[in-house]
Amino acid sequence: MFHKEGFKIITITLVLVTLGTVLTHFFVPYFYLKIALYALLTFFLIIILQFFRNPKRNTVINDKHIVSPVDGKVVVIEEVFEKEYYKENRLQVSVFMSPINVHVTRNPIGGKVLFSKYHPGKFLVAWHPKSSEENERTTVVIGDSNFSILYRQIAGALAKRIVNYAKEGESITQGGDNGFIKFGSRVDIYLPVGTKINANLGDKVKGGESVLASL
């Protein structure tokens, strides 16, 4: 299964690979060069297909759990000052996605979308300390008047488009598809200070399934 955000790119890739295969077959006279070009075209197609894959995830709905919004590696766990929405200290957990990870963004919790905003910006490498403030990004807050969390999709050096489906006022379910980041980046999650963190630095997590924190 592939994510809908990849349909256009996959279609274009299939056309280009097919055209390249036909041209190679008819116009490349050398056998080993022909085999090498076939292999290169096949590899390119596989990379595009695997990037836009959208595997089914079995989210166990639990109001006490905050699940990872994306696949990747936990690279930051620290207390920071969140200055855009809460304007107070929060626990930041960041998950870095490499180009080979699934890039679907899923809802960490269920509830109502309280805030959703897109910020244009730079394309620093996703692990750069200033990427969360200077890169292209979106900020989404989910919850209610009693409890809420913020997560931020952050573009990386390769990511040139962030897709965010969250609209203020709508109700969403935990683990549901809420966007896509094309070609590498990271997601920061901001939790109330005192939240129990279940993940450790270096952990590999799965979006919609791995529990990052619990109440």
C-alpha cells in the first residue's frame, strides 16, 4: 500500500523508468552497459516505491499513552522552553527520519485540533539545533482544555514539502494519518513537564504503535 501523497511521483517515476528501459533496449549496444542501466532504473523505482509506502499500523487506543507520530530514531529527550504556543517549559522528544523510513505522520493522541499552523523556512539538516525554529515546519496542538500536546513536523535538507491534514476544530483519532513529510526530516513532540517518558535516546520507534510517553 502506498500513501496518496506519492501517487503523482510514483506515476511519473513509472513513466520515466519505462521510457528509460525502452531507450536502453533499442539504443544501447553494449550488453553489460545495458544490464547496468536496467539495474539502475530498477533501483531508482524501488527507492521511490519504498519511500511512499504506507504500511498498516495497529494502534492500541489508550488515553494514557502518547504514541510516536512517525517512524525513526529518538534523538532528543530534554526539557526546553516552548515559545510558540505554550510559552512555558515542556519535555521535548524528537524523532529523526532517514530517507528509508516510513514518512507518514500519525496522531500521537486523540482529541481536538486546538492549533495548526504552517511556517515557511530554511532547509537545514534535520539534526541541526536551529532546525526546529528556522526550517520549514508545521505546528499542531491536539487535546482539550485539561491536557494537550504539541508536535512539529520539520523539513530537512532533502525534504521539500510538508503535508499537514490537521485543521483547527476537527476531532481526530489516535494513530490516524495526519500528514506526510517528503524525503527525510524529523518530528518534535512537546509534552507537559512530569510526563513519564517511555523511550530512550537511540530507540527506533514505529509511528502509531511505539509508546513514547505515558500519563
